[in-house]
Amino acid sequence: MRINLDVLLILDALDKQGSFAAAAESLFKTPAALSYMIQKLESDLNIELLDRSGHRAKFTDTGQMMLEKGRLLCLLYTSDADD
């Protein structure tokens, strides 16, 4: 299973912006596109990244770990691209 860096950027934007709408706007995508990509990753990996039971989606423990590791991967990727 390959993880697309776009979904890691989506998780980062969702954490920073606080909502699907704001994250989507910051990434020039629709909220539905962001939701689809996250749900696809959850389905592919058989994990739950977000708790969607409340008014706003909140990161699960697994989602928080994915967010943190994803940020490291993105940082490494961009530093390699600079070299």
C-alpha cells in the first residue's frame, strides 16, 4: 500500500485549519474531495484516523500518530527536494 503525500498534507491542513471547509480552501480542493481521500486511506489501511461523531472531526490516537509521522515524512521529502 502506498500512501499519497497529498493525504498527509490534507491531515496537516485539517489539523491546522480546524475544519474540512477551511482545510479544503487552503488546499484549493473541495471538502468532499478531502473527506474522500481520508476515508479511502482509512479503508485501505483498515484504521480510523478521525472521530466524526461530534460537530467537528477529531483525530483518533491513530490519526494523531499518522499526522505526526506524516509531518516528518513531508519535512524529509521537502528537504530532499531542496538538495
